[in-house]
Amino acid sequence: MATDVEEIYQQQLKPLSAEDRLRLIAMLAQDLAAANRRERSVMELHGLGKEIWEGIDAQEYVNSLREEWDHRP
């Protein structure tokens, strides 16, 4: 394959103006970036940060928040 790429470069790309080659580079970079993007799922976040809540009782936490609200000015 490297030979094919080199041949394409020598025959088709090298004769292009510097401006056209730069445009081609930009087009290739954009195409590669788009190919590497993929749809993300919110489920990928499942369990993220769970260690923060280890050992904390949910009801006690909610109760403490409500108590803070009661004492706000």
C-alpha cells in the first residue's frame, strides 16, 4: 500500500500548488476527525463518581440539605 500512496503523491498530489495541497491536508484532517467521532451514550456515565457517595446514607444527606434550607436567611 505504501507504494500506492507514494505513487499517488508523486503523480497526483506533488504537482498541485502549495495552496491546493494545504486545502487537501485540511480536507483530510477534517475527514479523519469526523471518522474518529462516534455517537456517545449517556449510559457511558453509569457509575461514574460513585466512590464520592460511598458510606453516605442518602436519606441522611437529603435531611441535612433540607435543614440547611430551613436556616437560610
